[in-house]
Amino acid sequence: MSFNSRSKEFIVNNEESSSNAEENTSKFYSVDRILKCRFRNNKIEYLLKWTGYSRRYNSWEPIDYLNCDKLIKDFKDSEAKKKIEE
């Protein structure tokens, strides 16, 4: 399996779902956790660890394709905490 942001598949967390996303696509992938964040081509991208897949399948995905607000908030909170502890 290859995760590719160009496929325009919706990416969701197990805890979240969107009826709008369900109407637009039948493919859903579950995000286990967010590992890193970067800016590329003036857009935010997150490095994702996929539930049920090895690290080999980790991929950078643009925020536009994500529907995992809780994971994004938790990641940002964790990064802010790391900076404070430095």
C-alpha cells in the first residue's frame, strides 16, 4: 500500500469521522500519531504514522487532507511543551 497525498483520500483518526468525507470518498486511513511538522510550498505538512502499518509507510501529508484535529492539537501542545522544557 502506498499513501500518496495526490490521491486526495481523506485521512481520519479513529475517534473522528465526517459525514462530508464519507460522501466524497470511500477510502479512509487511520492516523496513529503525528511525528513531525514542516512547511513545504507555503503549506503545512505532517509526517504521519498510520495505524496498522509499519514505519515504512509513514508519509508527509498536507493539512488539507487531514481530518484529525485532536491529533494535530495534541501534537502542537506536545511541541510547545518541549520548547518550554528546553
